[in-house]
Amino acid sequence: MYKFIILDTNIYRQLGTHFYDHIDYKSLKDYSYASGSELVVPLTVLNEYLDFYQNEVLGKAINEIQRGYDKLKKLDKFTKIKTPELKKRADTQLSFIRRKLLETNKLSRKNDLLNEADLLDFLIENKQEGKKDNTRDYLIWLNAISFAVVHEDYHVMLISDDKIFTENEHFQHLKQKYKVKNISIYKNIPAYLSEYGFNSPLLTGELILEHIPVEVIKQELLDDKNSIPSHISRFYYDTIREFKLEKFAIEGIRIESFYAHKETKSDDVDIIAHIQVKVNMVFEPEHDMEALRNYLERSRLENLFDLDTFDQQGRPIFDDEILFLFTLSYSDKDNKITSADFIDFFPDDYKSKRIAKMIT
């Protein structure tokens, strides 16, 4: 059965600002091409992601630069400097991101199922339950249902980290109302590809973990240790310096998910593995304790997602899991993993989990 695959906005955000280069997204595109499936982007998702990119990615960075130049211009030797014109570049970047979203994604058609009565029923019920505004979720869900109704011979796959699509009673009522049976929900791209990619009872998470090179993980963390404090706290966002590491330990490794696909020209199987590594890194005490205390006092009420973990001596501490991505080669014939290569690691992965908990 052919498939329509819809990604929610939260999935694009989790993939990062370069979502189009993320290994999971590229793997999904490859799978879609090979299986005759179509990636679909609802208008709600397109507009929501572009709004996020314009305001959170571009807007905040440009505003910070503007404030920096305004401060410099108050100094005697900087009064004549020109503030760079960034708006045109921002507009160009936003157009580029829009093209990337539509490059391999089909923009969804007009939703014929959207009507005032159903929308009002949902808004009233949602308000009575005292929940956040879930209108955008409603529109995405109705869009998925519309695809399922119009294309009965297709299966609609909605990939979203939002539990509303499986737990909301009104959403399930809409599904029953339109007699839809060809919709499935997956929490992320690996969960989807692990079901529809290559599968073998002999290819297990335990086998993969045996071949993950722990020494490579250690070396990658040590090579990039000076960036870790900025992932602990925004206090270090603009800090470029050599940090002394007083403690470093890998306290556990677990496989979060994996998926595989078979090469068309050989019997080899390519595996993408998401590995969670429990890391404990303790850095030297902060020298400017007064600035740190002032920052923590200001950020206590407004910053919900950063670790901001410091001990009484002002040592920044990373004591959490870090997501590592590896690609492995597996011989189906010999039931043997033949290689394992590091792709990247993501110290900010814990933030996406905190955000997910906040919105679900």
C-alpha cells in the first residue's frame, strides 16, 4: 500500500535548523523515494515552522546583534560604525528554508472537511478541559483525515511527538465520524522507519550496542569539551575559552532506537542507530561568581529548559544523557556487523524532551 507521510512541526524543530541535512530526514526521503510514498507538508505545519524560523532563529539572533551594535555606538571609538543590513539576508534565508520544506514535500491540498461547526465543537470542548490552545493540532489532524478519506487506497502516516493525536477523544471521534481506518501515528522518524525498513529477528539492539565504539564516544566528547558548558547554561552561550575538565565519566549507554534499509546493489544493510550516553562532566569553578549568581537569579523564572546545573563552588555540571548517532553496516548473510562509524552527537537533546513534556 502506498503511503502519505506527514511530519508535525515538532519533528522539524527536533531535527534542527538544518533539518534537511539530518540523517533521519534524509533516510526518510530515501525510503519514500524507494517505496513510492509521498512526503506531505500541511499548510499549518509550513506556516508554523516558517514563523518559528523567522522569529526564534532569525529574529532573536538579529535583535541580539542590533543591541550589540547599539551598545558599541555609545563608545567614542565606535560612533561611526555601520550596523549591518541583515533583513534582506534574513528574507533570503527564510525563502531558502521554505524551498527546502517544499523541495521533496507535497503541499497539502485544500481541506474540504474543515467546517465551522466541527471547529467550534472542538474549541468549546478544549476550553472546558482547561488545556492549551490546540487549534493547530486540530487542523493537522483534520488534514490527515482528509488525505485518508480522499485516498482510500493510501495509508496516511502522521509522525508527531504530540500525544494529542492518540489520546484526545474528540480527535478519535472525528476519525470515527469519517470512518477512517488508514491512519497511523508514530512518535518520531526512527519509530516509523524501524517498522517499515529492513527487519530481521537476528538484528537486535543488543547486537548493535556490542559494536558501538565507546572510545570514539569518549574522544568526541573530549575533543568538543569546550562547547559543553554552553549546553549546560545560557550563561556560557557567548563564551569562547578553554575549560578545564575536573571530572569525566560515561555512566551508561543504551540504544534509544535504530532502523535499517538494504542496499539495492548488495546484500549489505545500512543501520542508523540513536544511542543515548549518560555523561557526567564537571568543569572548573566559574571565576565570576557574582555574574553567575545574577544570571541564575534572572533566569530562574524565565528559563525552563536549560540544565543550569552548578555546584556550590560554581562548577558547571553536565549530568544527563547525550544523543549520539552512528551508522553501521550489517551483513544479512553472515549475521554480522562489519563496521560502525560515528555521525554526530547532540548535547541539546535533553531540551527537546523537556519541551515535549511541556506541550503534551
